[in-house]
Amino acid sequence: MLTPIEIQNKIFKSSGLGYDKKDVDNFVTEVLQSYEALYREKMELGDKINVLTEGLQYYKTIEKTLQKALVLAEKPAEETKAE
């Protein structure tokens, strides 16, 4: 994936009958600004995914612990009923 810096530093060769340099520069600037915003958003969303994944793992661990506690509590409860 291109970085905003790579877009900003891109230099196009010029030729006698090429495009207007100002138009190309203005368009590249516009593309760069849009791309920078998307790039930042992607990075932020990646960080958010990592935080949410860690939170999910935490709750899965709690769930497993609760399931084990329930299984351990069932045996004495059944024994008490039987008595």
C-alpha cells in the first residue's frame, strides 16, 4: 500500500506535449489529502480492532472460568439433592 509520503514525493517526467503541470500538481495534492485521511482512518481502525480483540479474549477467559465454576458447583449440588 502506498503511503502518503510516497504520493507526495512522486515526480512525473515532463514532455513537450504533456499535461499542464499545475493541473497535475493540484490533482496529486487533492488525491494526497484524501488518501492521508483514509490512511489515518485505516490505522485508527486497526488499533481499534486490536483493542476490541483483546477485550473479547478477556471475556472469553471469564466465560471459561464461569463454566468451570458451574461444573464444579453442580457436583456438590447433586450430592446434596441425593442425600
